[in-house]
Amino acid sequence: MAQYETHEYDVLVIGAGGAGLRAAIEASSAGVSVGLVCKSLLGKAHTVMAEGGIAAALANVDERDGWKVHFADTMRGGQYLNNWRMAELHAKEAPERVRELEGWGALFDRTDDGRILQRNFGGHQFPRLAHVGDRTGLEMIRALQDHGIHQGVDVHMECTVVALTKDGDRVSGAFGYEREKGRFKMFPAKAIVLATGGIGRAYKITSNSWEYTGDGHALAYHAGAELIDMEFVQFHPTGMVWPPSVQGILVTEGVRGEGGILKNGEGRRFMFDDIPELYRLQTADNEEEGWRYTQGDREARRPPELLTRDHVARCIVREVQEGRGSPHGGVFLDIAWIREKLPNAAEHIRRKLPSMYHQFKELANIDITEEPMEVGPTTHYAMGGVRVDSDSQMTCVPGLFSAGECGAGLHGANRLGGNSLSDLLVFGKRAGEYAAQFAKENDSVLLDEDQVRSIADWALKPLENQAGGGGGNPYQVQYDLQEIMQKLVGIARSEEGISSALSEIVGLRQRSEGVAAIGNREYNSGWHTALDLYNLLTSAEAIALAALERKASIGAHSRDDYPDKEEPDTKKYNTVIRKGGDGEMLVSREEISEMRGDLQKIIEEIG
Amino acid sequence: MATAKFKVWRGDTDSSGFVDYETDVSEGMVVLDAVHQIQAEQANDLAVRWNCKAGKCGSCSAEVNGHPKLMCMTRLDDLPLDKPVTIEPMRAFPLVKDLVTDVSWNYQVKKKIKKFSPRPPDFEDGTWEMQQEDIDRVQEFRKCIECFLCQDVCHVLRDHHLHDNFVGPRHYVYTASLEMHPLDTEDRLGDLKETDGIGYCNITKCCTKVCPEHITITDNAIIPLKERVVDQFYDPLKKLFRIFKPKE
């Protein structure tokens, strides 16, 4: 029997990005014991990559803003497939969560009258994103981390959870390994919060790091929770495309917020060509008005570059596919052009977008104050994920909660930039609060040794498979999956493509069971990659299955064979993925409940 | 396709040394790409830390050709490829395996520094009035990505191993970000002098040179902190005042 250490908590939080840290802080302040497990070192989670800002209707820059407008913007951005209650809670509570961060030491950029400054972003009607240059995520995670380490939370760094255990219907704990020595750790817990982020590593071109293998999605699914709307994967319109080694690295939407424009290979500004009906009244119809908007003219409407991400990404793909791309298969994002408008443009760009300036200077030899950047879509964010109760963030498995990117509901078919950071805080706090409450109200869990033993045996299998003796290379399986998802379940999808991806996934799953990890258990990246495959394949299958189910093109989900936004005679629905009795993955549709009257009225009034 | 040679540090606390590898290089590749390629194709169990691959998380710190660098921001075409590129773990920290070191000491040290403690809010909504120019200086310190390259290169830690008496440049930057925070009310000067060992720093500026975020660690954080400590504890006039101040 494999050895393992045991660490028992009232509440265990898995993942230490914004949502996990916020949940841990909240649970701890409720007086329960809290463990926090993270795959990397503390403070390195993907939240650190968030650049542009955190959306909250503080109304510091434009007093016309308020929670109702933020709510309406979020719903419109999500094509009204959002969980309206979550969108309401998010819009109402985000300002308080941002102010609270300031009390923990975060220093946002300031307005002239000394308040938190807010900037424009795609899909937000008013300047709404509190920010720190283009490194808002770093500021946020550091504020949470530096506050969190003094809250009595027990942190297990570089520890990966591979499975959840159950006590009857209830979740009873998490089992994982620490990277340094490869030792196993068992975390019995009355309540567990999943805050593991996204699924970006299922794709070849992604802004996500090695960590984002859909762990929370797969852990929840195998524990009996439901996943919803997995087909909605956000392809951020602007990732780097050249040189090849930096492909996918994010270029913040803040570049467009500061006046950056998109041009095709012919030098033409193509975003005016196609403005969706839903946004026509809110969008500038000439370049001059668009520029005035970015410079704070309250009467001007937003330039089409600041339309929602799903739309901008599709327009870029269209330009490239129709032969009007840039030399390396993207389009041009130009901020240097503002020289024509501002006397001190170069300095202005360096001050507003310092990390973009350095990123291009150091990785691509491009001075963005002089030359345009080459950009193209990159896999960025999972709108879909673990289905939760809107108020408590609990899944249908008692004691299992989920928050942040791995939870679902707030963003519908497409997420607005800046709404992820506010999502982390609002629902991270709620998950922590309700997980603590659940832990207080329920008895201790009973640990089933048999479950633990079979997980441990499974986890050791790649080390026992012999390399060369049929046991494949885990990295190769991951690459092959990434190629398939990129090609067949990417921005443009079809029944034929998705179906062949699903059958490829079956083959990859067989290969994944036989992969071999050479070497021993000490900090063995090959072993870790082999274990990650399980979650990655579960998430990829869920995405493909949901993508096959939704026979329409809406938000981030585009079907070449079903270009219409709506299916005939069909009401708005969520796709729901759950595990069948024989272990097979099932997909179904569930109609979205009718919006509360007062919220419906807000949508009608604001438009 | 062109290839390049690498000497990568392999092994754990029992035994370790350079192992030679050769791999393809393409345009724009960074050192971390080469390490990943070697890992995927030739050495699956190679241990390396990384996350964002964009210079924002500070995970992939190592010594490339003897220089402390983020591997993700070090381009191969900036290195001489006519001889092997050496890649070693940070030397100021205990080796775990291959390119991974035990940096947990940094997390323990940070926890001992007195936390942020703000003055009461200025407004009813719980917020404060701060001008941009009041926070510019602190925002520079808050750019720190905790890569610990400054700790790696600091001779007080690297050569003299004074980990018990000296917190290192990273934590002076952290302390400065708190001490100079317009809202903070805590006093950390006594700790800086007594337990944090700021006196050991003899301002050789090695930390500033290696900072990938270009924080002017020595000039903007350490020297002002040293001055504050001197003002507080060594100012002759203040000392006289203290001696002759009537006891309360």
C-alpha cells in the first residue's frame, strides 16, 4: 500500500489564484480550519497574467455607470445565456470587493481627484476597469497573497490534486502528490472549493500555462457534479503570432482601450466592415468618433475594435482566411499610430502599456511605439465549467464548491474583458463563505481507505509502465490532443470535425493509459504530464460533446454548418454534461429559467 | 534547421552535474523553449519551474551562461551559440532537482515582515484619497514578480549564507512598498535594523542589475530604508533629545 501523509481541514481550497485565495481568506475569517493547495508556488497562478483590469461599476470616472449597466453589459456580452442571478450578484458586489482590496494594500492607478481610475474595455458601456497599468492581475494576486499569509491558512505549494474521494453522496477529501519528492498527500475535508482555473492546455495556441489542464472540471465531473456550457471557449482575439515560440502569449485588450486599431495585411482598418446588430447603436460609425471615445469623450461611441472578444476574434480569422492577413498569419494591431494624435505618444504608450512594450521589445524585437504588432486569436478562457448554485457556489455534490474560471454561469456564451477578475473576487468570497458554513453545519467525513488505495495505485501506473515497452511519451499524447482540438474544435467548428475529434479522443485516452514516465517520483515533469492527461482528456471530450450538441453559432461557439444564432423552435438553454451510470459522458440540454421581472426590466430599459 | 548545444544541470542533492544536449533552434526561441524541447524529446523527467512564459510570474529563474535570468525572457539569438549554452539552477538556494531549487525560505521570511496596516478610510465607502504621484514610487516596488534573482545574486546570501540575519533585496523592496505606502501606519524600522539585517547590504547594486522588472532596488528601496534607519537610530541630535527627554 502506497504511503501518504494526511492533512485534515474543515475547508480545503484547491487552487491559489484569485478565486482560491479569496475563498481561503473568507473561509478562514469564518473561524474554520483552512488548507490551500496549489500546483505551483504561491503567487504564480494565472491571475498574475491578467493585464487590463477588474470590472466594477465604481462610477469614479463616469457617474452614469452603476450595477444595472454592468449587469446589462454582462448579459448582452454573454448573449443572454448567462445565469442572470450570478450576473446580478456580480454587478452588485464587484465594487465592494475592489474597495476591499485597497484596504489590503492594492494600489490602483488614480483619477485626478485621488480615487480609483477606471478604463474602457470591450463591451463595457462606461470606463469601468480599475487597473494598474497593464499588470492588474499581479497587483491583485499579490494583495490577496500578502493579506492571505497572515490569515492562518495552511498553504501546500507545488501540490497537485489528482482525485476527490466521497463519503456516500458527500465529497470527503482530495488526494494528490507534492512535486518535490513525489510523496502522496490526503486531505480529508468537510467542504472543498475548486478554484483550479481553465482548460487552455487542451489547445495548441493558448495564453495558458502548463497548469491549466481542466483539473477542477474533471475532478468535479468524476465526483458526480455537472458541467455546463463547455462549448464556450474564449479565443482572445489578440495573442502574439510571431516569432513561433511566443505564439499565443496574450496582448492585452488594453492596447485597444488606449486607442490601438486593427488593420489587415492591406493596411485597411477592417473592424468597421461588420458590426453586429446587437451593438450597432453603441458603436462608432467613423474613425474619428472611435478615437474620441478612447480619449474619454463621453458623447462618443466605442470603436469597433472594442466589440466583444468572440466577434473580434471571428473578424480576424475572416481576414486571414480570405487572404488579407499579415505575413505570419495574423493581422496588425497598431498603437503607434496615435503619434498623429498625441504629442508625447511614445512616452504615453510606455506608461500606459509598460509590460506590452517590454514583451514585444524583448521577445519579438518590435518597438510598439514605432511599429504595429502582429496578433491573432489565442485560447484564453473557459466560460463553461462546473455548474454551481448562484448564491452559494455549491455544486450538486454536497460539500463541493467551485469558483472562478472553473465554475460557470456568469459569462454565458462570451465573457467581457475585466469580468474574470471581478468574478474571482465576488464568487471566490461567496464560495469561501458558504463552504465554511457547510463545514460548520455538517459532521466530519469518513474516509474510505479503498478509494484512497485505488487512486494511489492509479497515480503510480505511469511510473510502472516501461518506456520503450509500448509505453508512450506523455508529452506526445498532449501535443497530439492539442493539435486535434486546435484544428477540429477551435474557432470554426463543424459536425464532421467535432465528431472526428471525439473519435480521436477515444484513441488518445487509450494511449494515455499506457504512457510511461521515466525516472523516479522526485519532481518528475514527465510523470506530472502523464497524470494531467486524464483531466485534459475529460475536459476536451466535454468541450467537443457540448460543441456537437449546440447546433448554432452564438458567442464564442461558431458552427460552419449552423451559422444562425438560434435553433428553430428552441428556447435558450444550457448544455449539461454529466457522467452516466456506466462511466460514459452524457450531454443534454436544459432550458434557462426565465429572468426575474425587475432584471428583465433593466435589460429592456438599458437595451 | 539549425541546432544548438546545451549543458543543463541535472541531478539532485545526492549527485548532480552538467549533462550535454543538442536540440533544434528556430527563430525567436528563448532558453525556456529549448529546455521544454529537451524535456519533451530527450529527458521527460527534467525538472523545471515555469508558468506564464511571458516574464510576468517569475517562476523560471535560472543561471544562463552564469548570469541570473528568467529563462522565458532570454532569447537564444542574444547568446553566442558557437559554444554550448550552460543552464544551471539558482545557486543561492538549495537544489531540489535539476533546475529546481528550494525557495521556501523566501516565503517564510516574507511572513515575518509586519503586514500592511492602513489608516482608517477617508470616505464612507471605505476608500481613501491618494494622488497618483503619491503612489508612483510604491507602484515601482509592486512590479516585483518574486523571481528571487536578486536574492540569488546577493553576495550576503550567496557567498556568506546569512539567511538567518538578512532578508535580502526582495524583502527590502517588499518592506519599502509597505513603509512608503501612503496608507500604512506600521513601523518596521526597528526590525530592519535588528532582525532584517539591512546593515549587511553594502550597496553593490548587483540586485538592481539582474532585476527583470527593472526595479531600481538599491537606489529607490534599500538606500532610502537605510537612511530611515539611520535617522531613527543614529541621528546624534535625536539621540540627545532621547537622553534628555523627561521620563514619562
